[in-house]
Amino acid sequence: MTAGTGKMSDRFLPGIPGALVEAAFRAAPGDEIASGKFDSPASSAALAANALGFFLKRARDLPPLPGCEGELWPARALTLETTIRFPWRGGQHPVLDRLVVTSSALIGIESKRYEPFRVKGTSSLSEAYWRPCRGEYMKGYEGVRDALRDDRRSYLRLNAAQLFKHAFALRTDVHRNGPQAGLRPILLYLYAEPEVWPTGGTPVDEGAIARHRLEIETFASAVAGDEVAFIACPYKTLLGSWTCSEDAGIRAHARSVLERYAP
């Protein structure tokens, strides 16, 4: 496929409002549609868009997300590629893959597919993230931040710097005088564990998968009890829960995602 010229019917599973999904990506920084990244067989964006995009026009039908069952469902809104701003002007602000709003929670979703199993550079944070504007109950996240400064190889598979930024932005948003004020901020890390690479069929390194799991556990332990709750969920767990839905359409959709993307 030429960059950005793939057919909508090739990009999306049945039931996905493709025009709305494409519009969201085209309006977001990076525009993965025009760049051609969305059409890559390894695209994380394509998996997330097809899994959760099914509920873009029917947020109330979204089943409670694993780990978030205690919140007040149904969802009031679901948006794609949503920018959440820090409490300062300028610079780059985080873009959440998905944002789910219930009557009690603001749930930001960061989705990964093959990214954790590729060789990547070490993560870093600018000095802006040491400004005293995160409140009293973010000490665990601040500890992760400090660890990234002191030992940039402390997280080799998990993009802990990105997760810290997302958590900080979610915390900022629920403290603004806006529609999300007063909601409980939750960061949901949704990840795939594919068995093979999409080209060539080479197995994904089992050691990398194990290291990723360990780093998720380390991160979750570090931020436990902080204002922004952190929840990690494999795609197989999410989709498996949907295959048990009372809604036949949701069951069929979950099976289609599992068949096409084998997450």
C-alpha cells in the first residue's frame, strides 16, 4: 500500500465507523493515516482503532474495562487520539490512544502491540517534569521519573517515560475546571503479546515478552496508591471478556479482532 492511500474497507473491520476513525487520526499529531503507519501489518494504531473503535458511536455499549469494573458504567463518551494538556503552555502534550469517560472516572488508554519487543533507545524527560505541580499523591510516579533520570536503562521494554507523562496529564485534567473535573483518573495500559512478527513469521523473543511483563509489574508496584490508578491488561484478556458478552454483535466483533490481529 502507498502511504496513506489504503482503502477504508481494508483498514477496518465490519462495524467500525471508518470515516470517524480516519478523521480522528488526521486531526491528531503525527497523522498515522497520511504517514502510512496505520497500514503497516505491525500497526499498533490499527489494532487499537479496530478493537475499541467499534464503540466510537455507541460508548454506552462498551463493557466495563478489566480492572475498572468498580467505576460507574456505562461509559458517557469514548474518543480517539485525544490530546490531554499539561499545566503549562508550549511543548508537546500527550495524546492518549483512547479516552473513556464514565460518571466516576477518566480512563486514558495507552495501547501497544509490537513496540515493546523492538530494540529502542533509552527514555528521557525534560526538566519541565520536575516542576512542583503534580500534587501530593503522585510520589510513586515521581519515583519512576527519578529512576529514568538516574538509570535510563531501568525500563528497556516498557515505555515508562510515556506512561509517566500520560499519568501526569490525566491528573492535571481532573483538577481543571472542565467537564472531567472531580473524576477518578485511571491509566489503562493495554498491550498485545504476539507470537510472531508480521513479516517473515519469526517468533517474537520470549525473553523480551518476559522482561516486558516484569517491567509492567515493577511499574505497577512503584505507583500503587498514587492518585492516578495504573491498570495493565493484555488484549487477550480484554477481548476474551467481550467474547462472553450478552450482545451477539460484541461477541462477533471480539472474534474478528482476535482472528485478524492475533494479539
